[in-house]
Amino acid sequence: ALALGAVSYLWATPGVAPGFWDMFVLAFVERLFRPTYRKDDFVLGKKLGEGAFGVVYRASLAKKPSSKKAGDLVLKKATEYGAVEIWMNERVRRACANSCADFVYGFLETSSKKGGEEYWLIWRFEGEATLSDLMLSKDFPYNVEAMILGEDENLPKGLERENRIIQTIMRQLLFALDGLHSTGIVHRDIKPQNIIFSEGSRTFKIIDLGAAADLRVGINYIPKEFLLDPRYTAPEQYIMSTQTPSAPSVPVATALSPVLWQLNLPDRFDIYSSGLIFLQMAFPALRTDSSLIQFNRQLKRCDYDLVAWRKTVEPRANNELRRGFELLDLDEGIGWELLTSMVRYKARKRTSAKAALAHPYFDREGLLALSFMQ
Ligand code: ADP
Ligand code: MG
């Protein structure tokens, strides 16, 4: 009882949400009542993506009269890391369902011809566009405004309005991240390609938990740095100090994780990536891969000091770049202040998702107020 008490106490530590036991109880109850699926239950549609660790398709249920329309699901066939991804999705569905794409089911498929094993993961099809697709359009951010408000706006286009739309996107992203982080999960692959616009809820949700780590139970405890996307990674690379003992047993990791969390602040890894997305939204010139890579090089030369970077580029900035700084400088530079609190060299100096949501940048009403102003 003492040991249980100690674990429960640790679980109440700030930064790590309570609700540890629900994981076991709810998992069991849910397993009893949720439908199960097999390979033959699905019809595959168009390929949506292919990475080093899996292929993603649109899909639908083969024989289900009540199935709404063809391709209302998404199927990922994953390699060995699929097991972790299923675990993460199950966990997210119970602890912070609104943060991520709606997960339906995951299972191990052993009958594949190559003799190997494949994990199949099924989600609801959330929508056609990722933030990356939307950001690469000439219409950004107005295309997002149209999707969120569902109608055409007649307000004059301009910096103020663009700032409100970007603010709304950032708020939704940080809200989803706060849900993950409060659950003890670090995503580690936050980038526009992994943020989907959910047409049902008209909000952005996070997808692709393939590189995620759950620090509360030590799942995927060893950083798989080779999985990370160098364009969006924070300078630390490893989310936990390399001093921390590697791969402890699950009970040990369970007991230690709130402490390790406070020591390492692993969530700040995702905050850095989110800051880069904020930057790309403000500066159209940084939205391509090559320009982002070039920016990363410049920032590294400035010792990851955004203020120093600004000093080097602003004097010889073209109109477009100047416009980005102007957007961030609105309302006494409150946007710039938030951005610089996210993109910092030291994880410890970066803001958290929860603190960012309370930042004055978000005090002003976002898109909704815009629609009432008409
Ligand atoms: P990968 O490991 O290939 O990056 P992702 O999980 O990121 O796999 O999915 C690849 C692509 O499939 C995404 O970029 C997105 O376009 C699409 N996708 C994934 N999940 C969904 C979903 N739930 N709804 C709609 N599209 C999705
Ligand atoms: Mg992805």
C-alpha cells in the first residue's frame, strides 16, 4: 500500500496528469466492448503517404451497410515501430482524444506474404489537407480562415487579419500539444505535415505518433534520434539527458518519470518545433524545405538567438521579410515575444504549451471575433 501511495503521490506532480490507473481499468473494459477488426474487413483506396516505417492509405470497411462513404478511414501499414504507435494512439484516445486524429483500431497482421509481421493502424479520415498543404498555397492564411469559418469573408485583407488567423492556428496547435504533454507524451515529430485539418471539428489535430515517447511508463524511452526530421528538431536532439539511465524496467521508469520530466522538460522539444511552424506562418519565404534548412543554418550561426538573427537579416530584408516582422510586431510586438520564448537554445528557457496558451498574444479574440465584426 505504501508503494502504491508513493506512486500515486508522484503521479500528482505538476507536469504529469493524474489518471494513471484509468489506463489499466479502462483499457480492459474498452477491450471487452469495442469491435475488433481483421485485415479482410478493409478495402484499400488511394495511397496518402509513404515513409521509411510504413505506408498510409485511404480505406473503408468492406461490408458494412451503415458505413457512411467510401474512404472514410485511414490505414497505416507499419513496420516494427507500429507496436509503439498503436500503444500511443490507444493512450491518446483515452487521455486526450481531441488532440489527435480519431483512432479506431490497431492490430498485428501476420499473414503477409513477405513472411514479416505488419502492424495495421486505423483512424477516421479527418480531412484532405494538412497544415503543410494549406501553408504552401498562395492563399494562406485565408484558405484556413475559410475552412474554420466555413464562409467567405468580406473584411479587407491585411496584416491584422492574417495575424488573427495565424493566432487561431497556433492556439489550436498549442491546445492539442498541451493535451499530449499533460498526458506525459512527447510527440518529437511536430511539423506541418503531421498536423491535419479536421473537417468535422473545424480544428487542427496532431497525427503520426510514430516517433512519440511516453515518459510515464517508459515506452519508447530510448530516443530514436534517427526517426527525427532534421528540419524541425530542437538543437538538443535527445529529449532526455544522456546521463539518465537508459531503458529502465517499466516499474522503475513509472516511478521515476515525474522526476525525470521535471529534470529534463522533454516537452520543450515539441515547443521548439512549434515555434518554427509559427515562424513559417509569419514568413512566406521560410515555407519551403530549402529555405527552412537555410534558416536553420543561419540561426545556428547566431547561436540559436532569434534576436541576433533578426539583427543580421532585417537591415537587408526585402518587402516580404519586412512584412513578416511587421506582423509579429503588431500589438507592441506580442507575437514576436511569444515566438522568441518558443525558439530558444536551452529547453529550460522555452515556454511550455500551457504557459504559451496563457501568453498575452492569445488575449485578443481570434477568428470568431473576426466574423462578428462584419
Ligand atoms: P507517415 O509515417 O508516412 O508520415 P502519417 O501518419 O504522417 O504517416 O500519415 C501520412 C499522411 O496521411 C499524412 O501526412 C496525411 O496527409 C494523411 N493522414 C494521416 N492520418 C490521417 C487522418 N486521420 N485523416 C486524414 N489524413 C490522414
Ligand atoms: Mg507523418
